[in-house]
Amino acid sequence: MKKLILLICVVVIYSCSSIRVATDYNTNFDFKNIKTYAFSKSGIDKAELNDIDKKRILKAIDVELYNKGLRKSSIEPDIIVNFYNKTNKKIDYYPTNNYYGYGVGFGGMGHYSSSWYLNSFSYNEGVLFIDFIDFKNNELIWQGIGKGYLNSDNISKKIEIIKSMVSKILLQFPPAD
């Protein structure tokens, strides 16, 4: 029984800490022609994050796009990069058994009692949206969405979560046709 409870706890914690990613894109756009990008200052200013976290996300996006061969250009870039965020309050429930009692040997007589109840675990799920907008037509051409557990208590973990989320989102860019 203890193994079952431990397994349930591990599954709950693992499901909270993993990053889930989804993307969508314009299938009529030719992504092979993208060479340069710039950030949308007005769009990023609207993100509900502190300036420190905004800079962390910008740096993570810069690194990932540089690794994909794109370069930053403020003069007529191919795409404009924007991001914004959302926070969802989540509650997970898991069963707990309050098991106690005494017994005598194997199959002996004894008294056992137990009760089941649900415990809850609340956490914040962060959602990061990264948008790529065609500069010439001012149209959304690609969007990546990452969802994951936010841990704002430990700065180094927070930095790693941001890097990991941005990396996993942009792993799907450019889309493979």
C-alpha cells in the first residue's frame, strides 16, 4: 500500500513539473526564407512579468534563434517575435490511506483499521506564448505554447525552467512539412 501511495505522489509531482508544448503555424508561409528577426517591444511590455523574467525569456529566445542560424536585425526583419504569458491556478488531488492496527504473525488474528481521504496539492501553472509575425504582412505565422509548473522560490530553478520551456517551444520551429 505504501508503494501505491508513493507511486501516486511521484506521478502527481512529475505531472506538475513537466513542460507540455503545442504549436500552430500558417501552412502557406515559406519558413525557409526567414533569416532575421526583431522583438516587439510594445507587445513584450504588455507581458505580465517582472522585467527580470522578461529579460530571461528574451535571452533564451535569442540563444535558441541564434542556434537556428537567425540573426537579430532592427532594420526590416523577416519576422517580429513577441511573447506573453498567463498563469493558471491548478489543484491536483491524490488519495491517502490512514492505515493502522496490530496483528499476530502470518494470517493470525488482529485488528486493523484504515480510512481513505483525498489530499490536495495546489500550484501555479505558467503558460508562455511565443508568436512569430511576418513583418511584411503583419500576420501571425507561427505560435508556440509551453505549459509548466512555476517555482519562483528558487532563482536558479526558475532560470532553468525558463530556458527549458523556451527551448522546448522553439524546438518545433521551423515546422517540418
